[in-house]
Amino acid sequence: MNGRILRIELRRSVAPWAGALVLGSALAFLYLISGQWWNGTARWTAQWTPMALWTRCLLIVQWPLVVGLGALQGLRDHRSKMAELLATTPRPARHRAATLAGATAITLVSGFALLVLVGGVQVLAATEYHHIGWLPISLVAALSLVAGAALGMGIARALPSPLTPPVLVVAAFVVLNLLRVSTDEALPTAVLDNRAALLSPAVPEVREAFLTLTGAVHLGQTVWLLGMAATGFALVVAATGRGRLLALTPVVAGAAIALLVLPSDPRGTYVVDEAATARVCDGPVCVTKAHQDRLAQLAGPGRKALSLLHDTLGDSAPTTIRETTALRGIMDSPERSRTAVLVDFDDGAIAGAEGEELTRALLAQGLAPTCWARSALQSGSTGDIAAQDIAAGWVLGDLKPLTGTQHREIDQLEQAEPVWQKLKALPKAEQRSRIAAMHAAAISCEGDAFTVLQGGESR
């Protein structure tokens, strides 16, 4: 590839616009629109793997546009009416194709690399857990952009029409949406066959900070995308109908091999990152390695909460505090434990609390964990939160609303105050009995904790 010609291509073709589109559209989407990518432990600037997956998620829009820009690049000779003239030159067609594709590939990869750099700088400042397991996710994303542009160029050379770029954009967008993956389950599942869905370069929205793609997915997608890129390049070079038919061989072979390699079950698509979920402990208080920077803040209030829980519940009290790593779908109830207070840093009552406020939140979680599914408000219903307010208040001696929940503090107090007054009017032994019954109902999810506090029976 001649360096001087490549520099001319970079200055005078649409190649720079392709890279600018990848970077600009992604940053505009991420920073101008408020969405799940800015919330919780799986936000795109919190950890390396979510950052890589969120940038892959954006390909649902970016990839069709890149295919269209590639087609626009491929129509250049046809628009300038120079195709026949260039065919008579001694320079091989593959050289011109390599320069054309190379310029576009350089700008696309550069634009995507800058996007990853923007996210990476923020992740560096946000976490102490660093690894390179996220790198294959981003490398496959960069390859998909290059392959999409090459395919667009090739199709435009084979079908030189002004309608080719917009038709390709629409067709690619429709295909990617048909292959979209649902995130309702604990592990994302495809509407169509899982292997076919994995032919899409885009990934679903990121809900779990500890999930990553398996090696089989990386391998299968790489083979498929290399076949696509080879077909695109061959179509650019091909001058006859037979040559164009032969050019389809790499993409067909790549798809066939990929479908043999890609997992047919969602459980083979995603795997829990065991290194990220490894426990880091300070005595009885444990968090995951990915969130080890939170341990120092959690340890002191955690020990105090465990001591208070033992004084309240005796031998039935939990003895440890640990971060929950169990996968669950939208409609699944949270993980339960009789021996541990389970901490979820996506719960605003815990994630944003410090000191005494954190001790209160841990007490509330240990005494009356909610049974609500993830599709409901993350912190439970108003009754659940009122029960937690009362339980923690009974131990600490004052009724205060939990902060950081999705319910207003005034609403919590309005519901909790009458029950609190009635509970405090009872003999001490009866008060303790109701707190124990409430705890048993909450742990088993066989009764409503707030109803038990009012003197009702658990189911």
C-alpha cells in the first residue's frame, strides 16, 4: 500500500467521516441521553467489562451507518465515471481496493479506539480492579466496523446505484434488530436461534457488572467477521459476474464455521467473571474484587450492624455481610440468605450511604430484606421500606427514613409512623417477638413484613 496514496485517500475520501461518525455518534448518545449506561454498578464508566460491552451495544445503530458509509465509498469510481478508465491502468485492482479499504479501516479503528480511551480513562479513576479480559470484546467490535465497511464497499461495487447506501443502512438496521437479544432473563436470551443472534456485532444492554462473553463467542464472531471482510474486499476487486459469485465464498464459509463454534445456549454465551467476583474480606465483611474499593467504607458500619443484629435476633442473626453476585432475571426475586446480610451496590439505600446511615441501611437489609422482583422498584414497595425503617429504628432507638430509595422520605414516615407508635406501646417482649416474626417472614418470603409488624399473621 503506497503511503502517499493512502494519505490522499485519508484527506479526500469519506474515510475520515466514518471515524468521526463512530466517535461522535457514540459520545453524543452516551452524554446527551440519560440512560441505563449512567446508572448502577454496570454503568459504562464503572468497570472495564461493562465499558467494553456498552460500546458494543451502540453498534446496533453505528454498524448500519458504517455499512452505508462503506457503500458510499465504494460508489466513488462509479459516481466519477472513471471505472472503465481505471480498469485500463496497469495498477492491479487489488492495490486500489487495499488503499480504499485501508483508509476507511484506519479511521474506523481510530474513532472506536478514541471512544474506548474516553471510557477507559474514566474507568481508571473509578475502580481499583484492572484486567485485560475486556479487550477481546472491543477488538471484535473494531473488527466488525471494518468488516461492515468492507461489505458495504463490495456490495456498492457490485450494485452501483445511488440507492445502494440507503438501502443497505435500512437492511442492516432491520437485520440487527431481528437478531436482538432480550435481557428479561438472568442471562440475555435471543428471540431467534442463539447462534444466529450472535452473528450480530451488537450486544444487549448491560445489566450485570459481572457477566462477560465467553471465548467461543469471540472465536465464532471473529471467524464470521473475517469472512465478511474478505467477501467485501473480493467484491471490490471482482470485475465479472463469476468473480462476484466466488467472492461470496468467504462470508458463507465464515458463517458456516461460526455457527458450528458459537454456543446454542445462552449459558454458553455469557459467563460470570470469576476473577471479578472473587471475595475480598475484612473480617466478616466481604465484597467482590471488582468493588474492593468499597470495602474500607463498608467494614466499620458492617461490623457494627452485625453486632446489633446479634443482640436483636440472637442465634438466628446473620453472621457475615457479603456482596451478592447471584444472577437473576427481571421477574426474579433477590437472593436470600439466613446467615449473611446480602449487599447489592445497585441498591441506592446502600450504595450512597456512609457511616451511621450505612449502618442503618445494613440493619434494615439484615432484618427485613425485600422479596420484590427486579421489575418492581429496586428498593421494594413503600410497605417494605416502612418495615425496614421501623426495624432499624427499633434497634437504634429512633425512627428515621432510609435515604437513597425510590420512595420519598415523607411517604415512608407517613406509613411507618402509626405502626411504629403501636409497636413501641407494646411490652418489650412482644416488641422483640414481632421483630423476630417479621425477620422470619422476610427471609422466607412467605409473609409481608409490614403486616407482621402490625400484628397480622404471615402466610
